[in-house]
Amino acid sequence: MMFETLFYISLFLCAAGCIFQWVRFRRAGLMFKPASSDRFNPGRLYPNPVNLILSFLNTIFQIRLFAAGKIRWLFHFFVFAGFLYLVTVHAFHQVTAVVLFDYYDPTVDPFQFLRNLFGSLVVAGCILFFLRRGLRLRVNQIKSNWGSHLKYKGLVSIILVFLIVGTGFLLEASKIISEPVFMEMVEDYSDLEEGDELEELKLFWQEKAFVSFDPTVPADPEKLKNGQVLNEVYCISCHSDIRSSFVSCLLADLMSFYGTVLNQTRVDVMLYRVHYGLCLALIVFLPFSRLNHIFLIPLSIAVKNQAPKTHHQKTAQVFGASLFACTNCGYCSQVCSVYPHFQITGNPDVLPHSKIETLKKIADKHPDVSLWGLQKGNNACTQCNKCTQICPSGIDLQTLWAVTHRIFSDNALVNNQTFFNRILPEAWADLETEPRMLIARQELVSDLIEKTDAFENCIQCTICTNVCPVVEYDSKDNDYTPQQVMNLLRLDQKHLASGTRMVWTCLTCYACQDICPQKIPVTDIILELRHLGGVRADAVKLQQTVKKRVEIS
Amino acid sequence: MNLKNNATISCDLLVIGSGIAGMVAAARAASLGLDTVLTGSSSGFFLTSGLLDFLGVYPVESSQVLESPFNGLDQLRKQNPDHPYSKIDNKTILESLDFTARILSSGGLEYSSAKNTNVNILTSAGTFKPSFLVPQTMIKGSSIGSGKKKILLADFKGLKGYSAALIAQALKRRHMDVTTVTIQVPQLTGDFNVMRMAALFEDDAFLHRTAKQIESSVQDREILGLPAVCGIHNSQDSMKKLENLTGLDCFEIPGLPPSIPGLRLKNAFETHILKNKVRVFNNVKVAFTAFENEQILFTTDGEPFRTQIAAKGVILASGRFPGRGLAAHREVIRETVFDIPVYHPQQRSLWYQLDFFSPQGHPVNRAGILTDSDFRPVDKTCQPLCENVYAAGSILAHNDWTRLKSGAGVSCVSAFCAVNHFHARKKIK
Amino acid sequence: MKLAYFPGCKISFYLKAYGDSFESVMKHLGIDLVRLEFNCCGYPARGEHFEISVFSAIKNLAVAHKNKLDIITPCKCCFGQFKHAVFWYYKHKNLKTKIDDLLDQENLSWDGSTQIHHLLSFLYHEIGLDTLEKRSVKKFSGKKIAVQYGCHALRPFSVTRFDHPYAPTIFEDLVRVTGMVPVEWPKSTECCGNPILEGHKALSLTILENKFKSASLAGAEYICTACTHCQMQYEMTDYESDIDTHGVKPVLFTRILDAAFGGKTVF
């Protein structure tokens, strides 16, 4: 009665947790709401049943994970398949096995054997997972600087599963050796009284089924034979040969050294409570632990399957729950097209597995998040779709990265294009930047601006200006022409030059460069000016964010 | 021209330099069936007027415009036996100029001349400049020199470096009958772009609007002068259409760079030589590496996809200082490809006259490469440096082409002859 | 013949048709395309971060080099970026040292021997017009087409060595193989506007509109592209309904070729 009450309380807590989480997921999704001018239609965000079923089937066999990494799939499948069997056939046997099989009893083969088999699969899978983490063989651990904050992610769930199955085995073993349990069974299922017959049955169970009796029943081949007959009369219909529960037998064998003590303290009852309690804990924590990915992955795959395949991202939306379907496996970052970007800058938020963690933190209003790093990192994304294709959780990362910029409402986090659209070159040239932040980004450049020989030969013939499509089509808004930009350099006005509209609208078509009679690499110089402006703009923007933070605190 | 990576290509003739001399040399070589490669940058054409001069002034001191180039030619040969023209007879000169006109025509650009005489072309400075081969779009302008025509000059509002009023003022001093009109171009705002202006002429609607704006100023006028921006790819047609619309004869007036007639010239040359399978390495520098088995070996710049070029002969048409064929150092002028000795005054102090506007010009303007009569560069003993290396164009010594108004002529003629000599020598072998 | 296939970033999601038809054409020609673990070519980082843009490209070349394969890409920007990166890799000694160190950490190296092919230059030089002519079972005689050359392959010539930077002929020659008639289009070597689509959309679309207009004036029914970014730019008309295409349709060269070879593409 008490167990049942506890079970329903857990279920209620789980349901409440689900609602809480759903609100949280939705809030995360709303972060990416398109600007008010765009149509926002959240209706499409909920998957239709067909997609849901398809993706659920996919989840049972983890086809996507198989495609991404075979070894991880194997570990995962051990745990998943084992646990799925134990939950359905064992934990909920009253509504599954009992209904389906009229001969069902947990101590009857094949169920007794299968329970051990699947249980051992789970344990093996868990141990392999632990080893993999301990030996740092996970994809997201191979590179130490990929993000140490992910080290313990999802560990609680694995430990919980491991403990549940572990206590299950111990429970079974403790029941095997238990004299009190034996006596209860005899009382319930036989009409044997104290006497020779009971002694004979006890001997049989002591020899063949590892029960620890106190005192030990003395061996006698004749009695054993009689015991076997009694076993066939009273027990065999509900108890297959105990050796088919191969893991528990092994444990029972070990436990029988302390059999008397264990039996006296009724360790089996204690273990039952622990086992049951852990299962309830699992139910309560289901919405909050990594285990929620069992439900979130099919959901996010279903949503992705109905997202339109188009490069018009104006009205694209994000299904908030899919963010939380991420299992930090790191495959996305392994295939990430802009991985070299990370290699050079060391900014982990270039990589998808880190970006999604940061986004989750932002959704939860986590205090120490570097929006700056995320903005820089996400800017590098080339929308190559590789992470989306490999993601075992089927998250629509492609859309996510395309709309991530929407969360940067802060003016200090605009990209450089927009930044320079909003400032006049003259004002830009006069801005003061903190040198500390410029030094932080001292990197190699093409060395065309600092060395005058690249542009000093400019004769201001205006040919570059004449072949420039930007000058041609942007005549109303363009400020300086290419040849004037070269002249600014000759006048040592590189900062002014780096803020001109010409530099930031340049199509990089190289028409000017290839036609220059003086062989001045006009386009390459413009590209370096962009770099120069970009570095300085970053310093200015960082300064503004820091100032803002100081003001707030 | 299409190229594989790391290719080694061999050819009969390598032309270094893509100016007028280089283009004519490449075209001539192609017409003689030689397998030709052309290198260098052709963007210098933007700085040329598009007029092909032959010999406008001689002697320099006289500043006297020659009515016919041949009038000055004999005297030039007598006084300056090292001048490129002294190495060629009149017939060949005419033949080479005719050849140039023909290849330009094949490239879609018509040039005409006035029967062995110079043509005086009005410039945007209001002066007249003698030239020989003239684009068809400008030739009608030569008729105003007589002073009898009633001229209308048009300019475009906002077009820099060109003012109809200024030219009219200069012409009125010569007692000519001139009126002006300014055409508004609403499409053009902000930075005024000559190329964009020229592209507009290819649009019929624009021509109609322009004609309409001129209409009221036409009255008794006979001839209309426009800045040389009337179309890029099909200037002759645009001009004809405008003539039909206005009912006036039209002509272009060449002005400041970037020059649209120069661009047309470049396009016409390029169209012709590409049509005739000349391989072009645009904007690529070549470095001489070795003489080997009667071949001359070069490498192009651009690591690591350099191209090796093995040529049986070379035409050095790399120009003077702006074209980087010659490089001036403190006391010495060097030739940049082979380091051929350059003829120039010994001391730097003698390179220039004290009077900047001295009518004789400066000695450094006559610096360049000395050649034998076949245009092969020679060493100090006047022996050819190499059997198959020729020089052509402005790099040749004793040739003050700016003052003699003979730039294009020297280029066309020397290039044409140098290729002929190479071809003849190759045939004998 | 085996080649490392470098599709670039955009094909997989935004322009599947290009990838599919490209692979089909290569299959017809008996070219074995090998897919390697490539990353971005570095083009998007040009002007933003010099080191990244060059390193990205060189790393790809090193990956191809490790597999002893040459690279082929259907994208002109990728092609141009490779050439550009190689140019700077050799020109900038400090950069070369830094890149070599980074490559070394991943057991990679590059010695400059990897050849970089663009679809067009590969067809023209390695396959040859004659072979293409022979393979084309279907001809589209008389269809007038304008070819879009794409800037980053064409210029700067001294770096890319693709074709003449202002008067190229290679694309026209290839288009003729299918029986189509290339028109004289003055804007064929001019930019499509794609590089500034995000930063300066209005200007980018103005450039695009002018391309359509001038192609139509030149008498073209189609604009033929052989570059991922150019094609994506021309397809912007699907999203921006107020762009007047003057009846000119953009078409990928590989789709024409695939149809000419009797492949699945309906054109």
C-alpha cells in the first residue's frame, strides 16, 4: 500500500516536472522569435502523428546514432535495449507480461534468464560508458579545450540506471540465499510441516539453489534425491533451474559466505526498498535528467522532418525542446566545417556542441555566459548542414544557427557589417579604442597596409573606380571610391579608410585589382582594411559591453 | 587562353608587354601562323587617347604640326639614323599601319585615315592634336578645322574634366562658330562614373532622351561634338543612332583618362588576338631563366602554380617607365627582363634639361634599347645580343614619341617589322 | 580517374540540384568522386580573419594530399579561395610556418603538389571538348544562353589562372557543346551581387536585377552558371517576388550537361 502510494506520488511529481520543463523549453524556443515585422506562426512547431511515429521507431533502433558512431551506438544499445526490456517486461509486468503470457512468472525461464541477460547488458553498457569517460575517449573529450564544463553532463542518469540494475541483481541474489524467503514460500505453496521432508527439500535448495540455511543442512545423497522429488511436486512449476539467472547466481555464491548474517538482517527487504526507491527516483527525475532525451529526440526529429527545406530563413522558428535533446555527444563538432576557425581562435562557441550548451544557458538566464563568444562563433557558421545531418538526436541545428543572431538584441553584439552601416567613417576614425583589446587579437595579416609599397604607386587614374560595380550601382550611398580609399592610405588615414562604406560594401570581385595599371592589389588591400576595421570594431564593442556590465553591477 | 596548373608551354613567339606594340606583335605573329603567347598588363590602354599617331611634329624644336608625316620623315632619318623609323621604308610603314587598322576592324572597331596626311583632332582642352589613324567616331571632327562649320558642343552635367563651354571659349578664339548645350542625366547621381556614362549610350531610351534635350539647341547647327564616352561595346552604332535622332553629324572629343576610346582599343585588340588563338597571360609578369637549345625559357610569377614558357623567339614590348620595361635607379637605367644595356646619358644630372619645357625635350626621353636594323637589341659592340630576341615599341631608344606625336606609330611599325624579321629568319632555318 | 570531391558548404542544403547533377555528370564521364573529411574552404573568412581563411584552405589541400588525390569543386568561390590561399601560403613565410605547425599537430602536411580543378577547367582541359561533344546525345540547338563567369575563379588572373580575366572563352566553348548558342553579354564577367546579399541586400538585388536586364537585352533566354553562390543569387527571385527577371531563367551548367548526356535531369 505504501509502495503504491509512493509510486503515484512519483508519477505526479514526474508529470509536474514535465509541465515545468515544457514551459522552460517553450521559453527557450521563444528566444528565437522572429522580429515583429515577420509573421510568427508557432502552430507548425508541433509534430504531426505520422512524423512522431516514424521518428519514434528510429529512436528504438537509434539508426542516426549508428550512422554517426558505431561504438557509441553499441554501448548505447546495450543500455537502451536492456533497460527497455527490464522496464516493460519486469517493472511493469502486471500490465505487460502477465497479460501476454499465461505461464509468466519472473522465476520461470525464459523470463528468469532474459532478465539476467538484459540486466547484464545494461551493466556492461554502463561500465563501458564509465570507462569511456574515465579514459577520455568521448568525442567531445578528445580535445581537452572543447569544453571541460561538459565533463559531468549526463553522468547522473547513467549512475542511476547502473544502480537500479545493480541493486536489482543484488536483490535477486539476496533472495536466492534467503532462508526466511524460503520458509515463507514453503508456508505459502506447500503443506510440509517441520520434519524429514522439509529437511530433504531444504537440502535440495541448499545444494542446487544456494539458499543459506542456519544451521547448514547436512549432505546426504539419499535425502537429496527425495528433495528433488519434493521440488518437482511443490516448486518446479514456478521455479526454473536457478542457474539460468546466471549473474545473480554468481552474486549469491559470493554472498553465501555471509549468508547467516545477511539473512538475519533481512538484507533482501532492505535491497527491495532501495531498488524500488531508486526506480521512483528515476521517475521523479525523468523530466530533469539526461534520460528525457528518450522522449525529446523523437519529438525533435519529428519537428525537423516537417520543417521546410529552404534557404529563406526569415520566418524560421526553433522548437525549444529540441535544444534539450542534445546529449553532448560531440559528433557535430567533429564534422564542423569551420573547425579550423576554432583551431586558430580557440573559441569553443564556434563548435555546435558548445554553442547549443551556451544557448541553453542563455535560455535559463545563467549568469556567466559569454554572449560575445557565441556571437563571434556563430558568425563563422557557413550553414553547411553537416552537424544537422550527423546529429544523433536529430536536432534541426541548421535552422538554429541561422536564427541564433536573433537573440543578440544588444547593440554591442551586432556583426561588423551592421556596425559599420551605422557609423560614419569620420566618426569611426576618431573613436578611441582600448589598446589592451587590440593586442588580444594580434594575428597575421596580408601585410599590405603597413608596408607602403603595395599602394604608394597609385597614380589616382580612377580606372578602379570606373570598373567598380559598387560605385556603379551604389552611387547614391557610396562614400569613397576605390581610388580614394587608396589615397586615404597614402595620406596615412588607414582607420578612416577602414570605416568607409566602400570597404564594407566591396563585392570582392577583383575587377579593380586585375585592371590596375600600377598593379596595386586594390581588392586585397580592401580585404585587409576590413580585417583592420573588424579587429578595432571588436575592441570598441567589447569595451561597450564591459562598460554596460559595470554600470549594471 | 586557358591554363592547367604547373603547365610548361612552348611557343614560337613570346610577346612581353600588352600595350599597342605587344598587341600588334601578337596579332602579326598570329597572322603569320606563329604559335604566340602574350604577357603583361593591358590596362595601360585606359591612359591612351585612342588616337593612333604616326608622326605629328618634326623637328621637335619647331613644334610645327606636319601636314603629312612623310614630310618630316626624310629629315628625321637624316638627323636621327638610330630612330626606329630610320630602319624601315615608307612602304612597310604604311603596310604596318594598314595592318593595324585591319586587325582593329576585325576586333569590331573601325579606324580611318585621311590619305597619308595627318588629321587634326579637337581635344577636351580645346586644342588640336595631329594624329594619323583615328576612330570612326572621331573622324568627322577633323572637318571643323576649316572654321566654316557651325558647331554645337554638348557636355553632361556632372562629368568631370570635360566642359563644353571651356572648349567653346578656345574655339571662339580661333573665330569659330560655336554654341554649347548641357545635357542632364537623371540616372547618374553621386560619384560620376565615365564607364557608367558610356554604358548608358548602349540604351536606346537614353539616346532618345538625349536627342530630345539637344533638340532646342540644334537650330542652324551642322555638327555636334560630344565627350568621348559614347558607348563601350558598340560605339559606332550608338553614334549613328544619335546622328539619325538629332539630324546632325556627330563626333567625339577625346579627353582625360580613364579613356573610353582607349578601352575600346583594348577590347578590339583583345577580341582579335583571342579570336586568332593567341594565348594571353593577362597581368602576369615573366622572369627570364635561361637560354636552352635555341629556346628562351621563362617562368611566370605566382607560387606555386608557376607556368614555364619556352619560346623560340621573344618580342620585348614592355614599354618604358610606366610599363615597367625600364626601371630608373640612382645612376643607371635598367631593362627589367633580360637586363639588356640601356642607352641613356651617363650622369643623372644630364638626364633632364634645366628648362622643364625645353622644346628639344629631355635626354632621358630618348633613353631606351639600341637595336640593329632588324630590331634586335645590341650590346656595346653593336652586335645582336641574341639571335631571336627583338624589341619593339616605346622601349626603343632615340624615340621621343611624346614630343614627336609618334607613339602608336613607332609601336605598330616596330612590332610589325620585328615579327616579320623573326618570321623570315625562322623560315630560312 | 579518381578525384577528391569538394562540394563546398552550401550545396548540401541550399543547392542539392547542383550536387546531384554534378555527380551525375562525373559518373557519365567515368570520374570516381571520393568524399573526404573536408572543412570550409575559408572563403567566408576572407577579409574577416586572414589566418583562418588561408589555414582552412590549406588544411583541405593537406587532407587531399594525404589521400593522394587532386581536388575538384563545382564552386567558383571555393576554387578561387584555394588558389588565393596557396598564393598567400607561399608568399607569407610566417603564415606558412604557423600553418605547417597546426597541420603537423594533426599529422598532416602539404607540399604544393595537389592540383585544384574547377568543374569548368576540368571539363575543358582534362576531358576535352571533343569527348563532351561525342557524349552529348541530346542537343539544344538554337537556345540562346548567357554565361555567368563568376569573379572568384576569374580574377585575379595571376593567382587563379582560370581564363582571361576580361575576355574569357572557356565557358562559351563548353556551352556550345550542348548545341546552345552563347550570346554576347557585356556583363558576363561582372559580379552577381551575392557576396553582399546579407550586408547590403538592396544593392545586391539591384546588381542582380541589372544582370537579368542586360542578359535579356543581349537576347538570352537563360543565364548559365557554374558556381554555387552565383546560382543561389539568381535563385533569390524565388523569394523576392519584386525582382524583374525579364523572362531570363537561371540554369546550372551541370543540369544542361546532364540532360545532354541523357541523364535524369529534365531540361
